[in-house]
Amino acid sequence: MSTPDHRLERLLQAAAQAPRPVDTVLPLGFQTRVLAKWRASADQPSLTGLLNRAMLACFALAILTVAFSYENWFDTSSASTVLSVADTAIEISFP
């Protein structure tokens, strides 16, 4: 059976053979260059901004369509008139 000192010695040898951590210091001015590039790209229009504006325009158009057709939802006389005109047109075109 191994003694605690022998196990400790093996553990210390294994730790000595482990790779050293890599130094992760960034080069001087790297942060400044990254922020400058990010700020310069923020001034240019991007595809996501264009898509967001197009989506907002479509949403506004949908809201306007609902607002203008709101009165027809509850008025059954105009709906039946439109349907009767369409039905008459179909009957006339097919003898």
C-alpha cells in the first residue's frame, strides 16, 4: 500500500508536467481599434435596419387596413350586397 507521502509526490510531479497557462494580455491599442471599427460600422446602414423598417411599414399598413375595414365587419347588409353581386356575375357568365 502506498504511503500518503508517495501519493503526494506523484501528484506534485503530475502538476509540474501540466502545460503552463497562456498569457492572455491583448496588444496595446486593440480595444481602441475594435471600438473605432464598431462605431464606424454603426454609421452605415445595415440589412437588419432596413428589414426592421420594412417590417414596421408592413405592420402600419396592416393596422390601416383593419381600421378602414372595421365598419364592414359588423355591417352585414354591405357584405350580403357584395356577395349577391358576385353571385349574379357568376350566374350570368355560366349559362
